Amino acid sequence: MATGSSSETLDRANNRRGGEHGSQPSNNNNSNVEPFVPKRDHDPRELRSWAKRTGFVSMFSGETAAASSSRNFKNGRGGSDLEKGVDLSPKIEIDPILGRTKAEIEPSSTGLQGNRNDGDLGMRNGNGERDDVRRFGLNSNADVLGSTDDERNVGLNGNANGNGVPEGNVLACPKKEEVHGFNEEFHRASLEQEPILGGSPRAFEVKCGVLDNPGYAAITYYGIQHYLSLAGSLVLIPLVTVPLMGGTDKDTANVISTVLLVSGIATILHSYFGTRLPLVQGSSFIYLAPALVVMNSQEFRNLTEHKFRYIMRELQGAIIIGSLFQSILGFSGLMSLLLRLINPIVIAPTVAAVGLAFFSYGFPQAGTCIEISIPLIVLVIIFTLVPLSIVIVWTYAFFLTAGGAYNFKGCSPNIPSSNILVDTCIKHAYTMKHCRTDASNAWRTSAWVRIPYPLQWGVPVFHFRTSIIMVIVSLVSSVDSVGSYYSASLRLNSKTPTPGIVSRGIGMEGFCSLLAGLWGTGTGCSTLTENVHTINITKVANRRGLQLGAVLLILFSFIGKVGGILASIPPSLAASVLCFIWALTVALGLLNLQYTQASSFRNMGIVGVSLFLGLSIPAYFQQFDPQTNLILPSYLVPYAAASSGPVHTGNLQLDFAVNGLLSMNMVVTFLMAFVLDNTVPGSKQERGVYKWSTSEDLANDPSSEANYRLPSGVGSICCWAKCLGI
């Protein structure tokens, strides 16, 4: 009976299928099935509309599961592929890589089996009433794709018996609760690939987390590893600034020791009272451009005696004013309001402009001794280990010097004073200065023990023109740090900080810049952007290791010979490393676009216009004093426009400030991106608006809350201040 019933059902199905294709029905003994002829005028939009009506969710689709689940089949034939002879049937394939099963909807000549009436998909019950259509679910842990219990089971070959009982290998039917649970899981998985939708980002591999305690030996190793990867960012700025300020090799060694001390203190303070994220604080390249603007001002060009101290005191006063502004911005809570206007579209071009601003200094200086700069750049790119590459190439340069590669007849290695008096040695003096490893006197003149102290260069000098410049630059530094906070929290697999925690971190950065101004590092203190790259490469984000490394920096700052060794790095080697670091800064800045719809024409327009005008407008301000091309090296001409720019208001202090600000690439880029992103219409998803956590979010996640919580004693004292967070 069962066999006969099944045969009758199959006969009726075959007759119905033959009638649709215009063929005559055949008997059971000799069925002539016409070959399937693919449809040639198929419109791909029909399949897409069908997928929308059925609620099918593609992992490559921009639609969310919630939106697609609300779409159901419509009654009738309107626009369906079935009325044109193309049915859709599930098909199972085995993924050769993942070893899992996957399902896809494909056109089939056989169609879905079961009860069918007038173009419907067979989703009617025995009484002819149409059932509610439910979405097919795809589970990576399941073996098959199926429908709900109310629908007929569909076999691999599309056949089912008349009773609805599957024959052979068939698709299992998950229950409604299972399908619903999968939908939520699939939605979360899709959001992991789309951070702009506000979902949880994908998990990053972390060997040692913020609060982990792997042991003293491991912590020491992690701390040293972390700081070695940032060595170039920590100590190379004085190698650029001090010689341009007229300082001696001894002054360079002393400034490097001061930078090590302030960086160590600032990192410890930030790890305890700032955001508490494992981020190194140090001399930032953001402050390098304004420092070059100040030291190339017209009043300092002709100074010969004590030029270094005059310029350093001017920089100290400006940094102190800028740091006070940044502290007020953070601790007052104003930064929480500003966060609403700072998004990845603003941060990406701003940080990228910081690296692009020094392209005129990078390779032109590295090219002064190309036989050692090219190997260093190649090694850094291959190994991405700056300290190791410097040691290898520095040793190579030492053998070149000892082997007489830079010995010229009648020229003394005492560079440059003894050679500028001999005509035959003038053309060799430049090469000897930049290539010889014994050209610097820093090692010989630096003391074994020296403790940097506040106001070691004299009392700071305060001027309105330089103070205004540093106030705006401190704002740009805050914007850069906001992006670092967000990216670092994601790589720690932690919830993003609250606006209060961000404000607390910015306020603490302002206080650390105040220390830098008092001690006299020549630049302000900020979160090193390269820190995010270091966490991503080393997979280490341990707070204790960072604090231990900071203590080592403080101890090294007391040993004057350490600063002397670092100050002895040949200028071409330093410039070669900076080429890589500045290029990395550009890449890390543009990496913030991953949180946005980067392909959006709106976003591409804002980023492109901001970067282009950020380079072009300063070039306009730099052309109004042609004499600077004769007085200054080419790489310093962009920073001499403050004294001779086109802005003339009648107030010399204001003229200097405006011309100086508009001649800096990062400032112009920030202003353009900030204005455009907050005026050009765009959705939150398109703009990639940062989704900051709330106190309730962190309270529901104890691990994330512990990452940001202040020490118990400090937290109880400062609980009244909302801007300090938790």
C-alpha cells in the first residue's frame, strides 16, 4: 500500500511537471523527461528580490538579519521565478577548507516537491490553506539545511513521499528555537565583520592581557620587547631638533636622557590614573612640526650664542600653556562633548598628515649617506625590528669607518671644524659628518651619571604667538589619542572606554605634557600612535610589563652614557628609521577608515580633500619668502613661513601664530576634516561614528571594568568627578 501510494504521488508530480514544460505526461514504465533548457533572458535582480522576500541573509550582504527576517513571501505569482519555469531548491555542498556543510539556493529544473497550487512554493497544508513561511536557517555546526515542522522535508534529490516522510538522505528540520538561536548567532557573526554597525568586533589574539601575571621573568621580557619596538619613536626626535637648535652633541645626549625620564614617568602615571590602557607615553611627532616652526622663526636665525637655550626656553613656555589647555579640556569633561564631533573620518587624515608632513626631511637626509641608509631601510621593512636593524647597520657603518672608507687625504675625522678651512676637504666634510660613526662627541662628553631636573635649561619664556600654536597642536594631539584609545581597546578584546575615561586620559596626557615642558624635552607628551601597531604585532598588552619597562627608562635616564650612545647614531641612520616610522604613522592613520564605509563617495571625498588641501594650503603659505630657499636647507623651508606668511593683521604676534598654524599640514588637514565631516550629510554607519561604552556596559562586563577602574584609593577620592569615569 505504501509503495502504491508513493507511486501515485510520483505520477501526479510527473504529470504536473510535464504539463508546465509543455510536454505530454508519461507513464511509470517509460517516462520521457525532456532535457532542462536554461533560461537565457534571466534577470539577476529577480533572484535578489526573491531572496529579500524569503528573508535569505547573505554573509556578504549589508542587510542585517532583523531586517531580512521581516520579509515574507507574497501571494500570487507577481515576479517570482517559479512562474517562468525556474524553481529554487536548496543544495548542500561540502566546504573543502572548513570541512563543513554549506547551503545555497540554486535554480533547479525539478523544483520543490510537495503540495503545490497556482505558483505557490508548495507551502500549503492539506486543506489548501497557506502556511506562514519561515526562513531557512544555516548553522555552521549543523549538517543540513531545513525548514520548520509545518513545511515538507526536502531531500537531496528533491523527492519526498506523499506522506511527507523523507526518503534516503534528507535535510533535517531544526526547530523554531534552533532557527531563532542561529539567526542571533549569524547576526553576531556578521557584525564581527562590520564594526561600523555597532556590533562586537572580531576577537584578536593576545598572548598576555592587561591584568595577566605570567611571572616576573615573562613580564620583564614583555616590557623590554614592547619598548624596543618603540625605541625609534622615543629617542630619535632629539636627534632632529637639537642640532637644528644649535645644540652640541652633549646637549643632544642630555635631551635624550630627559626624554627617557619624562616618558617613563608619563607612562606610569597614565597606566595608573589615565585610561589605564597599556599605551606608552612619550615625545610625539605631532609636536615636532610646531617645534620646527618656532626654531626657524626669523628672530632665532641669526643667534649664535646660547641659541639652544633660548629656543628651548621658548618651547618650554609654549608647551606649558598648551598642556594646561589640554588638562582643562580633559578634567573638566569638555572632551566628552567634543567626542561627539570626532569620528574616524576626522582622525584618519589627521594622523596620516602627521607622517606626511616630514616627507621633505626623510629621504633627503637619509640620502646623505646612501650606502648605509638603504640597507637600514631594507632591514627595517623585512624584519620590522627597528633596534635590531639599527645595531646591524651601525656595526656595518663602524667597519666602514674603521676600514678607511671615509678617510680622505688631508682631511681630519674631526668634523666639521678642521675641514672647512681646507678647500680640498670642504666637499668631503658633509659625507664624513653623516657617514662616520666617530663624528659625534656625545659619548666622550656625556657624564656617567646625570639626573635630569626641572628647568635645567632656564626659566621658560611665554609668548602669545607660540602659546596659541601649542594650544591648537594639543587639540590635534588629543584627537590622535582618541583614535589610539579606541583601536587599543578593540585589540585587547575589551569594551571601548566610556567618554569619561577618555576625558580622564586626555587630562592626564595634558599633565604629562606639563612635566615635559618643565623638564625641557622640546616636545609635548602624548600617546604614541605606533603603540597600537606594537600591540598588534607582539600580541602583548600587559600593564605590569609596561610599568616595569617605564621604570627601566627612568633608570637609564640617570646614566648619561646611555644618552651619549643614542646621540652618537649617525644622522643618516636616524633619518632612515624615521622614514619607516613616519610611513607607519600614515598607514596607522588611514587604518581608522576600517570603522567606516570606506567605499562611500562622501568619505572618500572628505579624506581626499582634507589630505590634498592639508598639503597644498601650507605650500601656498611657504612661497612668500623666497630668501628662505637661500638661507635654510630645503627640508626646513616649510617651517619658516610663520615669519613671512601672507596674513597681515597688524598684530605681529597674531600674524606669526596664524601663518605658523596654516603652514602645518596636520593642522590644516584636521580643520578641513573636522568641518567637512560635521557638515556633509551622512548616516552614523557611513561615518563610522565611534561607539563608546557606558558605565552600565562596563558594569555588565567585569573584565572590561577592571581594565579601566582607578586604584581603590584614588577611585574613592575622585568618585565625585563624573569626567574621571570608573
